[in-house]
Amino acid sequence: MGSGTALVVQGTSVDSDKAPASLHISLCFSWKRIVCIFFLPVILSGFAPRVKDKEDLIFANAQLQPAQYSMFNWSHLTPLKLMDRSVGLQTESRVGSKPYFTLGGHKFLIFGGSIHYFRVPREYWRDRLLKLKACGFNTLTTYVPWNLHEPQRGKFDFSGNLDLEAFVLMAAEIGLWVILRPGPYICSEMDLGGLPSWLLQDPKMILRTTYKGFVEAVNKYFDHLISRVVPLQYRKRGPIIAVQVENEYGSFAEDKDYMPYIQKALLERGIVELLMTSDDAKHVLKGYIEGVLATINMNTFQMNDFKQLSQVQRNKPIMVMEFWVGWFDTWGGKHMIKNAEDVEDTVSKFITSEISFNVYMFHGGTNFGFMNGATYFGKHRGVVTSYDYDAVLTEAGDYTEKYFKLRKLFGSVVAVHLPPLPKLSPKAEYPAVKPSLYLPLWDVLQYLNKPVISHTPVNMESLPINNGNGQSYGLVLYETFICCGGSLHANVQDTAQVFLNEKNIGLLGDGIKKLNIPKIRECQLLRILVENQGRVNFSWKIQDQRKGLTGSVTIDNIPLNGFIIYSLEMTMSFFERLRSATWKPVQKNYSGPAFYLGTLKAGSSPKDTFLRLLNWNYGFVFINGRNLGRYSIIGPQETLYLPGTWLHPRDNEIILFEKRKSGSYIQTIDEPKL
């Protein structure tokens, strides 16, 4: 790292309504640096938000004007080197100085990056964290998904890929501090925003409020979760320097008592580190809590985004909890990308204005299995399997242009050399797989758990299975006999294929509640196969996310009764039972839901690869019983990431559950197509 870094402003004129031109780092002393330092406070006053009074103007300018440039040296501020833990992350404000963070009494600027342990194979955690550190970040942020950690009431899972403590301690070992975002609601484009679906068994449930049933469940979850978190705090010699209270409540804001309740719940269970809230710039006023540091989320550096923040807290450093370097994709939409230069420019502005920030996402990972959420803006759209997010690292952990630009930027402002770059993980192409055996769904029913017999339809969450916790994910098959045709009416979430015996007669779903059933001469079996395509993860719509058949099913307004209900959760135990089934040779162009079995030959040293299903329509892929996630012909995602660590040497079982029509080959390629 060379000394004498200079800031150069490119551009012509700046007025009070426009942000300045982009800031760029130069690695040499020059007359430009002297001019830059002299004029930057004047130029960057254009970043200050419009305010109504002189006091607000003073606050805004003091916050957003850059200090004279200096190198950052945090080499002694790492979890393994900082021995005195009596003073954690705090805010400071002194006369003649902008507010700033201190850690252990030392001035500190947070360079944060988000990685979600539950979206990355555990075997790759170290690689991703080392790449975070090597890029120049000093802090890791992660959400904690309640729905994965408590899949059934009182049954907690912090093992394997959900070992939160191991992930946090690994970050500390590598030299990263941690900001924890434990929810209970996290959004994160996860099913129901990370809330467990069994909450919806209560017909009166009001999520994210002080409704008795909700806070009782939160209390029991926090009793378990926070007891694991407390020893990992900074003052307990752990790496956690801050904890976020809930998530983006300002855009929800239905209960004024809720956020203070969550704050109290954290404090009473032993959280002693700095508490933060996180809201988009337009909802800070509704989401902040008195006495808790408010942070904001943003897409780019816009001066107006700081306006509400300046109204709720003064003499506090600015923290951007989420700077979105990309965005997520939904099925049927386009692949979202963000320009690398724009990302670099915004982060440069954060640094020169001494604003702490967290890059969301540094590494997005994958929505393996059924963990994806959904959006609803007049139409339900499931989030795709890939959570690549056009992030700083790709879904498979590879470097991007954003990575190298940020590393160069960070390397120019820190006073120590950055760690060397970890090696890239190799990728491979394997021989194409042509499934040779298949099982129609109807032949598989005998290998499912015992069906539920009910007079009327029962929604997925209320099925009396899984120790009374219902079904969270997957599909549900409803069967009943009918003896006449007519207009079939049913409320379906999210989409359903309707069959007479084994013949597909149509679809029900979002906006389609009626289907004409042709005249029949004798009684036949009506089958309705309903898929949960992901519960909405944002907005008040989360209250209405019960899946399956919700309400009665009628033909010509006459209710149908006597249902046999099969739960298709697609668990590993199910696939173990399926191995004993009598599979059939694949038919050419079979139509209808079916399982297809093949063998992926990975050689003696398996590597990461990407599955491509060119001639298949819609379904799920399972490798050695692991659910890789959903594929769909509508895109935008064309490949599924297959981690090499999940492959066995040589032969690997691959099963497709294809809902519509059989394809031909399953290809593997060495790069993604998103």
C-alpha cells in the first residue's frame, strides 16, 4: 500500500439540489489533493438534506461533509487482538468534530458486508469469510431465520448449516466483528420473512404485533436464541458489537408498542451491546425507538435520504445498515443487475463522508430447498432459487468486478496491507444425465406418510401432522370423489393442478378460482395438487399466507366433502423410502407430475457445477436427498447451483420432481446462467 492517497473530484458545478460528481481515489500526492481537501467541505454540503430550520441545517452539514482525509488503521481492532473489552461499540460527539463510532475507545468506521450462513454450505463458510476480510471489510452482518431454527414449536435446530455460534466464532477467528440481526422478523426474501408458518395455525394471529399469541411465541424463541447469543457479545470477549431490533418496522408500523417490546425482550435476556433499528429512508420516523440508534437502508447516495434520520437523532454517527449493491429476482421477471462503478462511487462517498455502512449483499448464496419468499404487488411472484443478488461475490463465491473495485478502494484507505486473495473454487462440467426411471405421483402416494382424512379441506399449516405443527413447505394433494360436472370453485394458494383420476383438466391459482369440469357418466376421483410457491415476505400481506386450499370447494355452489389429504414435504426420509419403490422405465413425453431418477457421475474429486434443465418445464431437483430448489421454464434463472461439497465421489443420485411434462437430459455447465 502506497502512502499519500488523494481524493480527486471530477465534475463542473454542484448546487444545493444535486449530489456532487463521483469521488475517485488516486495514489499520489499532487496539487489536486491540496485543492480537493480545501474545497470538498464546500462541495459536499450539497449532500445535506433539505431541512426546515437552522439547527437541522447545522446537523445535516456536520454529518455529511467529509473530514480531512486520513488513513484508517484498525489492525489492533480485531476480535483476537483487542483484549480490553470494557467499552464496546459506542457513539461519540465532540465540539468541532463530526459524531463517530468508537470501539474499545478507539475511533471506528464500520465496513460491513452481509453473508447469511443458512444460504451457504457450511463447508464454504470459511472461504466466504476469508474473501470478506481480504476485500477490506471489518464487519460481518447476518440475519437469524426463526423459521429454520424452530421448525416446530419448542424444537430448535442449531446444527450443521444452522450452527449460528460456529459461524460467528469463525468470523471472530478470521478477524471480523459481527452485527447480528435476530428478528424475529427478518424479511430477507425468505418464506414469511423468516417467521415460522405454525404461527398461522391461530386464526386470529396478527404477526409483528403485541398480539398475545405472537409475543408468547417470540418470548420462547428468544429464551433459546438469546441464551446462545449472549456469550458471543463483545463484552463477553465475543465478536458481536451490535444487535438489530426487528427489521424495517417503519414500513409496517401497525403497533406502536411492538418495537419497544422487542427492545425490552433483548435487554431482559442479556443483550448489552449497542442496539440499532433499520428502515428505508422514508420510514425512519415510524420505525425508530427512543434511545436506540436508527440506521437507514438505501440504493444509492441521495441527500434527501438522510432527512428523516436528521429528525430522529442528533449528534450520532450515520450508519447505512443496507446499501443494496444488487437486487433479488422473481420468477417470470428479469435478472436484476447493478453497475459496479455505481457501487464503487457510492461506497467512496460513504467513506469520504465518514459514514459507516453495510453492503447488502456481499455474498448472497442460494435459497436452497423451499426457503424462498415471494412478493405481492397485485400478483404473487415467488423469489427464484438463486440469491446471487448481483452481489460482491457470486452465488458460487467467485470474484466479481464489484469485488475488485471495492478491494482497490479499501486498500487505498487503510494503513495496512489487505490479506492475500483466497483461491477460486474450481468448477466442473460432468456428463449429461438422462433419467432412465420414473414414478408417476400417483404411484408414490403409498410411500408418503399416512394421509389426513377430513370432512372439509384443511390448509397446509393446519394439517394435524408433525406433532401438531402442520406443514410448512412443499405441496398438498387433496382427493375427493365427485359424481357430476359443473363449475368448480376453490380458493388456492398458490397454484394448483386439477385432475380427474390421472387426467389433467386445468389450473387454479392467483386470480383463477373457477374451472369447468366436463360432464361425467360415473363417479370419478377429483384431485387438486396445490403448491406453496413461497410465502410473501414483506408488507401487511404476510397476515394472509396460509397455503393449500383455504375454504370450501364447491361444484355449482354445492360444497364437496370427504377429503383424503396427502402431504408432500419432500423430506430426506421420504426419498429414503422412495428408494425401495419399483421404478418404471421412462416413457417418452409423459405428461403429469412425476419423479425422474438418474445418476450424476462426478468423478473422484467432485467440484461445484451448475445444473441446466433445458427441456424440462417446472419442478424441483434433489441430489442425494438434498433439495437444491425450484426450476422453471419461465426464467429468468436457467441454472441451479450445485455445491461440490454435496456430491459424493463417482455416483450421485439425482431426482427431479417435474410437475408437467418429462424432459430429456440434465446438463451440467461450469458457469451460471441467471
